[in-house]
Amino acid sequence: MALELTSSFAVLDARFRKLALPYIHVEKLYTGCRWAEGPAWFPAGRYLVWSDIPNDRMLRWDETDGSVSVFRQPALNSNGHTVDLQGRLVSCEHRSRSVSRTEHDGTRTVLASHFEDKRFNSPNDVVVKSDGSVWFTDPSYGIDSDYEGDASPSEIGAQRVYRIDPDSGVVGVVASDFVQPNGLAFSPDESLLYIVDTGATHQIDGPHHVRCFRVAANGSLSGGEVFATCPVGLYDGLRVDVHGNLWLSAGDGVHCHAPDGALLGKVLIPEAVANLCFGGTKRNRMFICGTTSLYAVYLNTRGAR
């Protein structure tokens, strides 16, 4: 007889039981944020970095002793982060309206700040492909008010998804038919790119879904069909595990969708979730940014590299 899962999990499809573990509960690691976002795991140092956007700081959680410290403040109202192929921090910054990289010696390099001589709106989330290209979304949230950045009119006049070429550094548009592009993640073999649209924040009956694009060898996208629509709140950040399952932040926790689109189950969090990532020694621990707090839970799967 299979052991029952704890109240931290909601099973909607029997396949979810293979991804969760019995006796496991969601743990709260830290609280005190205004809007927690953008977790990124650094395996070499066994620590996690995440953003607290309105407080203009980045925090650091140390796996070795559970301590939390300020990683950077001020932090240019940074939002989403990722780790590149060389283990460097890549960040989306609202206030600078750019994508930056923190070098191993701590210096900051701006990777992209303009497109066709116009400043970006407020880069939001970012991923790095195995060829070294950097992909990021550019909604308007960081310029909509002074709460998460500096209120300002859009210079570009559109909310798009961009790609930074790994060789030339040239920025190109890969998707432009979004209301508010947000979280994004590649499938394990990088043949698919999933992109969230949170346009419902700006349009009545606007999009609150994730779309699926096919990725060509030259970096162009095709398709873009709606993969799943969020039933509770809005999808935001997401990650994909080694089996191709999508783990999407939502209003009641983290929703797990199979590659066929079926909602398998949920990791229940008592706050709206903005973003998440896999980490830990075996990449089987999910770190979850839930509004004011950082949470974690062990799973029976691993994050795709």
C-alpha cells in the first residue's frame, strides 16, 4: 500500500505521486520580504540568492548553516536571476532597465540595456541556453510605479522577449505578441521554450497562461500555443524538471504540469508564489519565493540543467 503524501501536496493526477515524497513537508526558511522573487542556486558555494524587489536588496541563504544575509543592497531593484555556464550570476534589473552579469571577482557587466537605441522597460526573468545565449522577458512592471523600480514611460512601446547572441552580444527580438511576458524556461533538450504571459494584470480578461514555442537551431521561435491557463491567480516564474514536467508558480503554490499539459498536482504554499528553482546537492530540492518568505521542499525529481 502506497504511503500517503502530507498536506503540503495536492494530488490531481496519479502521476504526481511519483514526483512527491511521503513524510515530506514544505519548510519555511526565511520571512521578512515585501516581494520575494528570482531564486538562483549556486552549487559550488551551496547557497541560494534571491531578490526582495521593493526593499531593493538581494538575500543569500546558506545551506551549510541555514543563515540568511544580505547579498547586495542596493540591488537596482533586481528581479529574476539565473546562473550561466561559468557559474556567474545573471540578473534582470528593474531600476537600471538592463540585464547584467556579476563576474567571479564581484564586478558588474551590463549585457544588454537598449534595443534600437531605446531603453528596455524592466527586464523581468532570464535563462541561459547551453550555447551561451541569454534569453529574457521585458514587461513593464518595473516602470509602472515607484514600488519596484522607477516610474517612467516606456521608450520601446512594447513588451517583448529578447535573445542575446553568445558570440556577438547582439540583442534580437524572439517574441513580440505578448501583453506582459514574464517567466520562461527551456525543456530539458532545449527544443521547446515555455513563456508565461501575465497580461491579466493590465487588461480585463487578459492572458494568465503559459505558452509553448519550438526553438530552431538559429534561435528563432515558432508555434506559441497556449500550454496551460492558471486557475488560481497568475503563473509567474517556472522551472522544468528532468522529465519535462513544468513547475509553475501560482496564487496557491506551485503547480506541476506534465509535458502533455495535464495538471498533475500542487505544492501548497500559504502565500502567492512568484518564482522557484531547483537546488541542493542533488538538485532535488525546490526553493520557492512566496511573497514575504522563502520556502523549500524535497521532491522525487531533479531540475533540468
